Amino acid sequence: MGNTPGHGVGDTVGKSATVGTTTSAVLPSGILPSGLSMATQDGPALARALAARMPALIMTARRIAQAVQQGGHARRRAGSGENFWQYRPAQPGEAASRIDWRQSARGERPFVRENEAQTAQTIFIWCDNSSSMNWHSSDTLPTKAESALVLALALAAMLLRQGERVRLLGADGATVTAISGNGGLERMSIVLIDAMRRPSPPATLPQAGHLARNGRLVLLGDGLYDPAAFSGLLRAALARQVRTSLIEVIDPAERDMPYAGRTRFMGLEDEAPLTLSAGTDLRTAYRAAFTQHQQQLSDLCRAGGNAMITQTTDQPPERALLALHAQLAAAHHTGGGMRA
């Protein structure tokens, strides 16, 4: 997301700040050193580059989804589905029609054949589309937008394999696209890549009014949200019995602030350039602000029933998706109950 006043990390990220008598500024997303090679791409250029690689990106997403499903635990509950799950001993008073007499004849007690529950969830996926997502600190790393795109496609691939209903929210949350069938991932990638040609305003978060009741919402973005606005979204979703998961996609430089010495920072979302002298204590002030903002987001996510998942662009995407898989499976197993 962007770094307009009130929408950065704490009150300092993405804009000028005063620490004691020293004027300082911080990096995440809206501000970056101008000397870095390929540090940022404009939306149309990034969209063209990703569109050219779409088949490879989809193949990567499917591979990630398969790896996560093999590494995670199967979501299984007894229910009225058609897929056989297990036999269990019959309980006193069990209806005779439920007993599998062939299996029972092999032992000394009657057994009941249980099927796996097949109640599909509706999962809404939203990708942050602000210009700050087009940034990376090094040309050896993907942009945050590309990382979020691959994660979103892998998540959709995994959910479709599980028989869930997948819905893609537009950048403002007002447009809902159903993702299904053999061409679902291709359609999803086209929608997401096309949206990169028209970045959304920095303060944009999806609206909860388009979420189906008792569904799930998965947000993928760089986490530079105004805490009050983010809390409002979580509460509005909660009012519709929708549990929200956040995968925060950040560049490792946004976490570590590796820059020192005289540095010129350039805005990604119309912020004014900023030059810091070699004596400015940038790193200490930045890390304190970043940690504070991370804690705010984490606390809000936990209050909504899920831990925040932070994924840096130098980490394998399987890591974040496996954590999300566990969250979705746990909620499905418990019936999707939420805390107010």
C-alpha cells in the first residue's frame, strides 16, 4: 500500500519524520533509494512483463499448491459427502441402516462406514494493487506484486483442488470474479495482471459488503494500511461472519533497512523526494516504527481469530501458503467459528 499521511508504518513510515532534533525518513514502499538498479517498475511495464511469463507463473503456482497439499494435513471431517473416509465401531443405538455388514462380518463387532464432509467454503482473495507493490530492493528479488500474484494463484489452485468456491475481489473489493474450471487460473491471472496497469489509490482496502456470509477473506499485500481502516475492514467482515487472513508480502529491505550514509529516497506514490545526510540515524528510528506497526497489525489479526502471516520476497512461497492452509483447515474443522 502507499504511504500517505496516516497510512504508513506508525506515524513515520513513508514520509518525513522528526526524531528528537534530527529529521529522518523511512523506506517501506513509498520511499526508496534512487540509485538501486531496477528498484521499481511502473504498473504497465510490470503487467507486460508478467503477462509474457503467465504460463510459467501458473505452472509455478500449481507446483506450489501441490507441494503444500502434500505437506499439510488433509481437511477431513465426518459428514454427508460421497467420498469414503473411514470405518468406525457402531455406537449403541446406531441405526441398522448405517452399519456396513460386509465390513462387520470380518470382525466381531459392527462397523459404520463414514464419508468425508464436503461442505465447500467460499474463499475471497484480494491482492493489494497500489503502486508500492511494484517495488523490490534488488533485481535478484521479485517485486512484491509478483510475489503476491504467485501466492494468490497458488492459493486458488489449492482451493480448487479441494472443491472450495473461489472468488477474486477487485482492488476496491467492488468487483467479484468467480474462479472455477480448468481455465480458472488463467482467467484469474489475466484479471490480476490487467489490474496492475491501473494501480489503485494508496488508501484502498476492499469493502466487506460484497462478501458472502460465512465465507473467508484472504488479503495479500504489503501491510502498509492505516490501522484504523484495517480494523474497520476486519470488524465489517466479522459482522458478516467472515474470518479474515492477512498474508503480508514485504521486501527484506523493508524489514531490515540496510541503507546507511547519504541516501536519496524517491516516492512511488507521488511523495516528494528526500535526501538524508550520512549522519542521520535512519535505521534505529525506522526499525522502531516498523516494529510498532507490525505489532499493531498482528494484534488486530489475532483479535479477528488468525495470526498474521508475514512473507518476505526472498522466502519460498510454500512457507506462507502452508501457514494459511493450516488456518483454513483449522477454521473448517471447527465450523468456521470466530471471536467477536
